Amino acid sequence: MKSIIKSLAGRITRLSLEFENITKKYHQEIDLLCHHNFSQDRTQQIIISNQWKESFCTSKRTLKLQEVAFKIFSGNGQDGILLYLLTILGVKHHTIIDIGCGNGISGNSANLIINHGFDALLIDGDQDSTERGVDFYSKLGLLYNNPPSFVNTFLNKRNVDSIISNWLLKRKVDVLSIDIDSIDLYILNAISCTLPRIVVLEFNNAWSPTDSKSVPYSDEFSREWIGGLLYGGASLAAFNKILKAKGYWLIGCDPSGFDAYFLREGESIFPEASVQDCYEQSTVWQNTHAKLSQSQLSQKSWTDI
């Protein structure tokens, strides 16, 4: 078992470095990315996915999220983690909703769209970014699916459910990703039309694992940076409270200590992790939280959840 994990870890490290070099080169000039041959990327991911399946079937144990993380388009290993979760749980719907997608190229959804045939609803408030994404996918020529549906709008508690419902029709959702650095928690809580199997979200890691905090709700909320810390979003304890009420459990965080992962199925496969566990395993989170006492961030308006 140890030799299998070591072999997998080595392959993931090599993949991550290869993918990072590719994206550094091509993300500088998006038009060049359109001409990149992704067949090798797909083949490598199929190989690693099959090895994950073999490892799980042999040991009946899941790997740590840090062991499976790699990045192709994502920032902090989310591509590998999402692929691993979908490999072990199985893909049922081939759908992802990405709220705060930016241009839909650098983020949590692009790998699943481009290399794994996922249909996607991508939502962002920046018009330039969404237009860039539409242009990119119109040129890319996806092999397995239609281009993602982009929606350029600022979400609030009143419109998010209808926007998602209009796209879903009768479809169900494998993955929901939220990263808007503002009223994320309220947007999450307002979604009632679907219960995605996997939820990945960025939390505000300036707060400790015992602080259940969110920015107050406002349609016009705008994030700001205070002493290098974000005034926006919500703490992991707050997200955990909201998602537990929806039937989810926390399984862990990515190596960066920014994104957390929640599931609604596979409880016998992926055990629940506590918020404290995630904090203790992330030196990034610990270091960021240490800055809070010397910052003016805590003096801003926050709501207890």
C-alpha cells in the first residue's frame, strides 16, 4: 500500500509540474492555448484515475486530499482533488456550476469541462472576463460536450436560484464551486433548486476554526483588503454550519488552506473532518490567522453565524 501511494504521489508531482509549465506558458496568451493538444493531458489523467481506482479497490482506504492535489487550470490543486473525488464516488451527471468563475479558464471548472466532458454553468460579475471566456471556448472545439453557459451578473439572494433553475431544467449537479470573496455564504444558503453531490468553496482563512463569521449581507457588498487580509466571504466554521443543515459533511481542505470540500454522499468512504483538523493540517491557514491580531480586519462589520 505504501509503495502504491508513493508511486501515485510521484506521478502527481510530475503531472502538476508539467501542467503548471503548460498553463504558465499558455495562460499568458489565451489564443495560443486554443492550439494546444490536450490529448496527452487527458491520457495522463485517465492513467492516474485508474491508479486511484486500483488503490482504493485494493486497500478500501481513501487518500488524503493533499496526496491527490494537482493543478492544470486551478490555483491550488483543486483539479486533482475534484478528479479524485469524482473517480472514487463516480460521475453521475457530468455537470458543474462555478460561481465566481472569472474567465472560466483559470479556475475549478475548466479541467472538468475541457478534459472530462462536463456541461457547465459559469457565473461571474465581470463582463470582460466572461466575454473572454466565451471567446476562448468558442475557439477551443470541445470533444465531448457543448461550450459552457456563461452568465454575466452579480448574484444576490433573490436571483441566484432562478438563474440556476433556468439552466438546470431537469438536470442534477455533480459539483458546485463558489468563490466570489463577498456574500458567498448567503448565495450558498439561497440555493434550493439543487443539492450538488460535491461542494467546493473558498473560505476566509483569517478566522480561527472556532470563529463562525460572515460579512453582513448586502446586494452591493464589495470586498476589500485590509493589511493583506480579505474583508469578504465567511469562515470555514460558518460554512460548515450552513452546509451541515443541508445534509453535507466536511471532508477536508486543499493544501493551500483556502478551499474546503463537502459531500452529500459516500459517508462510509470519505469520513467527516472537523474544522479544527483542517486548521491543524494547514500551515498557510495558521500563518494567515496569526496576522488577524495585528490587523484592523476584525474591527470591520461581521455577522455571527
